[in-house]
Amino acid sequence: MQPLKGRQTDVLISGPWSMVNDAVDSTTANTSTLYAAQNMYPDPQLGSWVGRPGSRPMGQTGGAGPGTQLGQSGHRRVQGSITWTKRNTNGTVTRYTVVVCGGKFYTYDWSLDTYTEVETAADFTAKSITLDKDSRVFFTVCGTQTGFAQLHVSDGVNVPFLWDGSTGGGTGAGLTKLTNSPVLYGQPWMYYAKVMGTMNANRGRTVWGEENDPTVGYLMPAYNNVWQDPGAQDANPLYGGIGTNDAIYLYRNRSTVSITGRLDTQFSTTGVRADVSNTVGVASSASLVFHEGTIFFQDADGRLRYQAGNTVNDTLWRESRQTTNTLNLGQLQVVQAVDYVPAGVILFGVPGPDQSDMSLLMAVSMTSGAPHFVGTWSGFGTFSCLAMALDQDGVPVLLRGDTNGYVYRFGDPNRVGSTQIWDDYSSAGVASPITHVLTPSYLGGNTDTERQFLRADAVFRADSNMTVGASYQTPRSTSNLLSTTIMGTGTLYGEALYGEFTYGGGTTEVHRAFGYGRNANGRWLLPSFTHQSVGEQFGMLAMSVDAVQVSRQPRTP
Amino acid sequence: MALFDASDLVTRTLNLINRPDADEAFTRTTTNDVLYQYVSDGQRRICELLAWQVPEVSYEPPTQLISSDNGLTYGFGTDSDGNPILPLGQIELRGDGPKGLPILPGNDWDDTTLVYLLDTNASTGYPVIRWPGQRTRTFANGLWCRYVKPTLQITSSSSPVTLKPFLCRELIPYQAAVSCATQLDMDPGPYQSQFDARWYEILAILKTQKHGAGLAAFPNTSGVWWKRGVY
């Protein structure tokens, strides 16, 4: 386009981006910050932001069609899931992906895409074990007297039990009821090879089993394995705990304490306590995620936090404050978080506006070094379970279990072939497009000077064909959606054919310009890019806007 | 997209001013509605220039004019948008059928109905043919006219482009680009220059082709221009 007559054009650049800051304040924006990102995350390697993987129901047993509905009538909440890797006596390992739904205990076969109810109601009855049909189930892998770890299962309502990987066969083979353990509240944890947890009946007490023997310990007179929270500073009950190699961290609603020292019978007196925070705690024990020496959690006010040692950082909340304010803060006890390693993000499942279950994922990434909020993932409906599993190749896979008996697996963002999923499939196996939104920060923010914004230039990552929409907002108006089509010319290494594809490149950068019109004027401009097409991926690297200063008006909005 | 249809003219205009594919600069209500307006304005201007310089090339086929006041006035009717038609430039009027004798323009003080006046109907305000001194004149086989009809609005890709002759449609994008540049505060000069250069070339073609046309109706002239010596 030819230049304007006698005007100096400013080029306002945004990107590459490292984080999201959803502050509605035009003057605090900067070029490396996005205002909003929906269903996007920063690619750990390439510097672009890419669309999240899609998901499809498990149990399709053929790669298509409806998934398998778990649970039983009236009890369809997916209560929990984990992949437990068991070391066998000969040194080999066996992986079990466990799903509990509606009080039923299943294992999932990744190769066949089928579920097996490995322990039936008869098995539980045979061992006098009760498994609640609706409550969230927490898993902990713990050592046992057999010399090999077993899976500790706690539903927060009944006495926990162990599972060793066997099939029940109607006799409850593989199940061990932990009759000496009290009912535990929330997620148990391991410390000094002992299972620890908060007593459900007295949440001022933390109890533990014996080292590599979760069948004994706890409140048994011979052991008296209990730490009583003195409650001098905060008498509120414990909501969560987590054990690291360095310390135990115990969380009340709005305070946190750490305890270090060997976990033995003298622990209640020899454990060294240190205040971590007098104001910050958690509402959900499942929101605690330990990642590379740092604990990530969502506090009782919905604010994302991370904690290195005894120092709590509130950066994540300051970057996500507006998003946090929209959550149903009265339902934070349902929050669950996972370390989604393949995408390099930690995901917090949170209840969206007016939702009683999780309906939204808030993402945190360490791609730029320090943890930063990187937007939200949505479009799932509500879900009751969020988990990381390992597929048949041992690759981490993100799982989401809904309240209707279906578990969905997400695609692998890093691999090719059948594990690539770029749409969200319903329980019936019908694909819906994922809505990707990338909103760079406010551009041109000024106290009184108005600009006419002329055009936007954006660079996209065309892993596939894309139909991209662009729009903007100014203090004066909102634009229509401008649409353009991009042909993806790159192809992934190993899938390319000589002479037919651009060989060796999985990514092709494509530039597109968007012409702005008469409404693109004001003190600032907030551009936005959207994508929503079945079968397509979306990625974006950076953008800029050309603008000219036009006036300073005393009544500029 | 056919050559010089509405979509083609819009695309050519966008190419001239080098706008992105995704562009809202010329959209107020529907996509590129402002641009279609500029194309429409360009068509109208070129039609008027042709009517001024070489109206014969843009004449409609002979059309019968209808009187609703017993021969006092004859109207040109309304276009498909319902607007009254004002013939552009010189018209060619023939009495008593399309093969009737030509009727030449005159003055209101002429004491005859052998000449016509072009003015407006007192009640409707529509352009009409009238006879001097409020006379009436009727024709057994009707009053017929050849004239340049103003072009219609081009509002979308499906709108017909009516500018005649066909080759003149090439000029429309240049004129539309001038409007675009003016709107965007760009320099319209380059597009005006392109319009001017091509306009005179096309005009020369048409002038040569139609030189002296219509003069056969005038006394002491010949319709064969090369015998006439002077223009």
C-alpha cells in the first residue's frame, strides 16, 4: 500500500510472546505479553504459540464412533485416573492405566482401546472394601511389604485400600483393605517412603503408615503416627498436603506451613515447622502439583500461585486476575491440576462461571524460564477428572473424565500419526472444531493522542491449512471479523514425500496483512486473531500494526 | 468472475491500490459495499463523459416515449430503481414511429411543434419532451427516442455492469481507485493519471469511429464524413 500523504507511520510490534496478562489496562501492555489466549500455548521450542491438541473419547475400539460409557446408572462421574507402572519380580515393568467411575474399577488397554472392569463389585465385597460411587478418588503409589509398590486408593469417604495389579476374579485378588488406616481427606502423599494423609474425621491431624508398609502405623497404639496441628496461629482444618524430598507442606484454607525432619515416631516433636504463608492456602488438595522443585497450586481465592521452598509467588495471579474473577469461586474444592509435560504446561481444571464442576483449564508455562500464565483451554463442557496417563509407548497423555461416564484422551502435540488429534470429539465420536483465540496486548496506548490504525501484519505458523479471522477493538468501536485463508505448505519430517512436499520442515511461516478501516482509530487498539475449523491446526508467531497519529482531542474516550 | 463484471472490477480496483485480501476499509455494512459504491460512481462518471463526447456509442435501442397528458409531454419513464430517467447528452428523437422523421431541438418561443423542448413535468418533476408554447402533439405510431440512459447502482457482485461500450469498463477501476485513495488519505494522483491516459486513448478510438454520425439529419451536410471536409 502506498504511504499516506505527509504522515509519519508508526509500526507497533507485538510478539514474540512469552505470557498472558489479562489486565484491562492499555498502558501496562508490552510487546512480549498477550492480552488473552484461548486454547493456545507457547511452543516449547519454536517461539510461536500453537493450538492445543484435541481430544477424543476412549473406548472407541476402532478409532471411530462413540466411546465407552463407564459407571452405572445414576453414577457416571469419572472419579479418578492414573497410570501406575509396576515393577515385576523379574525386573520388567507393567503399566496399568486405572479409571474409577461410578464406583467401578477399570483398567484401560491402550492398544485395543478397551476397558476391563478388573475388580468387580464381587471382588470388593469379598474383601469388605467399599468404594464410593461419586467421590473423587485419589491415587498414591507406595511401597509394600511384598517388596514391590502397590497402588493406594482413597475415596475420602471409606477406608483406603491397595491394589497390586491382579484381576479380582470374584475373590478380590489383588485387593488389600487398609483396615488400620483412618479415612483420609483429599490427596495422600509420600514422605520417607510412608503414606501420609490428613484424617477425614479430624482435619487437624496428619497420620502416616509405616515405611513400605501402609497396612500398619497411623493411630495404632504401638505406632501413634500422628502429627497434631497445634492451631495456634490458624485453627482452621487442613485442606491439602504434599511431600517432597525436602519437606512436607501442609495447607489450610489461608495459611501454609512446612515441616522438615525425619518421619519417625518422634516426628511430632522433632519435626521443624516453618511458616510459609499466613495468608495463602488451598481449597483443593488436588490443585497441588510438584514440578521440578516447585509447587504449583490454586489458593482458596482462586489465585494461581507457585511456591519454591518456603516462598510463595503471586506472579501467576497478577497475570490472570481478570480470568480468576470470572470463576465460580464457591466451587474451588473441585479444582484439579496436572503437569502436562508434552506441552510444557501445568493445567488447572477450574470451575468456570456458574459451573459446579471443572469446565475450564488455566495453563501455566515455563517456556520463557519463569512460570507464567499462558491462557485458558476450553470447549469441553464440564468434567470431574483431570489426569496424566502413559500410553502403550510410555508417552504421557492428558486425560479428561466427564460427569457422564466418558474419558477423553488428548492428542500428542509432539508426535505424528494416529496420536495427532486436532479437534474435540464428542462422546459419540463427532468432531467439533476447537476455537483458538490469540489477542496480543494493547497497541499504541496513549493518554490523549489518537491514532488511525491502518493495517495489521501477522506471521502465522502454517502446520496445516488455516482459515484465520482477525478483528480489533478500540476505545471507540469494535471491528467486523476479517477472514483469510492460508495454505499450509510445510509437512512433518518423516512424513514428507520427495517432490511432493516441502521436505524437512514441519513448519512454514506465512505472512498475511489485514486492512483496517475507518473504525480503527482511538488511543489504543486491541487486535485479535481467531481460528475455528475442523481438521486444521493453528499457530502464530508475531504481528504488527501500522498507525499514524491524527489528533489530540479533549474529549477522547 | 467474467471480464469487467462487478466482481472483476472490484478485484481490479483492489489490485490497483494494493490492499490486503482481508480488508475492512471499504466495508460499512456488507463486505466491500463501499468499494462497490466507488465502482458504481466510476461507471456513472464514465457514462456521463461518453454522453458528453460521443453519446452515440452509448445509445439505448429506440424507445417509445409515452404521454400521459394527451401529447402535452412525453416522459422517459423510470429506471429499475424507480428513479426518473434523465437522458444524458444529446438525444435523437423521431416522430410517428421509429422510422419517422427526426425532430430537432428548439425554443419555447418557436411557433411550431416540429421542434421539441427537453424540460421537466410540472407535477412530477420528471424529465420530459415538451412542445413549444404548451402545444400538444400526438403520433399515430408513437414518439421514439435514442438516448444515453444513466447507469444503475452496482451494489454487489451480482449487480449487472451496464456501461457501454464494453471497452470503456476498463476505465472504471482507475476512477474507483481515485475514490479509494482519497478516502484512505493516500495520493490519488497515480490513479488519476492512469485514468486520464487511458481515457483519451479510448475516446480517440470512439471519436474516430463515430465521426460525423448523426449529421445526415442536418441540412447541407453529409453523413459520410470523409466527403464533408469539415466537422
